[in-house]
Amino acid sequence: MSRLGILLSGRGSNFEAIADSIEAGRLDAEIAIVISNSPRAKGLERARQRGLRAVCIPSKAMEREAYDRLVVAELREAEVELVCLAGFMRLLSAYFVEEFPQRILNIHPSLLPSFPGLEAQAQALEHGTKYTGCTVHFVDERLDAGPILIQKAVPVLDSDNEESLAARILEQEHVAYTEAIRLVLSGAYRIDGRRVVRTR
Ligand code: GAR
């Protein structure tokens, strides 16, 4: 069974959706470790409640690569094969990315390449797009930029505020992440330039 490593910084609802998919048999994998850069992350507590190994490695005042070396060491010790960033609010160093080539996924609350970075839902509202959504993509050392695995579109309603839009997107995030992990674990794709193309 494939061993997943989850990295998170906050609430952890995407982590929980992945854990639920595993429990429900929708995903043939196990969560080997959950790592947070923030001691206050709710997701850590949730992971412990589920009986999972949950580790905090505080990133405060640490240089990027030195920090990433600590995280990679934990992931290696836990024998992680696929790293899933689930609301992990840090850029990864080239060192980290090269340690797990095409084995790091991220979820972002917009249809990339629109609205990368912080507050993607507010950016969509401000721009006035009629649709936004979420993206699961491979991670490289650029921000929200690697090849795209799965996207789900979500309408922006006239009545939306940041909260209501974020909630509608989040529902789709929870579905999209499981689909993307399943695709990667199946191996049924190739990467053609920037395109992830299904092979069966
Ligand atoms: C999610 O909306 C995720 O897409 C976003 O943070 C939230 C984490 O929620 N990630 C980013 O913006 C990354 N650039 P969660 O902790 O409940 O999974």
C-alpha cells in the first residue's frame, strides 16, 4: 500500500478528506505521517485523534533549505512515497522538490494559472470572474506552477462573499484531491510538456 505524507499549516480539512477516502476504501493508501510547520495547526490535533503519527516541525526563523532538510528526513524515516501538501503555506526549496521528483502534490483554491498565491478566493471575487475552482498539481519550486492533474470549476454567485465562495470551492477540493492521488498512484498518466495525459 502506498505511503502518503501530508504537510499542512492549518485547519486540515483536505487532510481529513484524504483520510476519510482511505477509510471508505476510495483510496488504496495509508497516511504514514502528518507534518505541520505550525504548532497551532488544528490538522495536527485531528491527525492525533485519528491515531496517526503527527509531527510539528516549527518553521519560524528557519532558512528555507535547512527547514526542508528536516522535513525530508522525517518523510524518509516514515518511508513516504507521495507527499501531499494540504494547506501547507510554504514554498518548497529545489532541494525538497528534487528529493521527490514528481511525487509532491499541492491543492490550490483557484483554476490555475489564475490567482496563484494567497487569498485566491478573494482574488477571484475582486477580478469578477464568473467561475473559479480548485486545482491539484505537481509541485515544482515555483509558486502554484507545476503540471496540472485535476481541476474542478465552481460558479461565482452574485451573492458570494469570500467565505461562501471558499466553502463552495472547498467541497470540490475534497473530491479533487482524492481523484488526483488515485490517478498518481495508478500510474496511468504521462507528462507531456506541461500536460498530464491519461494513458488508460
Ligand atoms: C485550502 O483551501 C487549500 O486549497 C488552500 O488552503 C486551504 C487549506 O484548508 N491552499 C492554498 O491556498 C495553497 N496556496 P484545509 O487546511 O482545511 O485543508
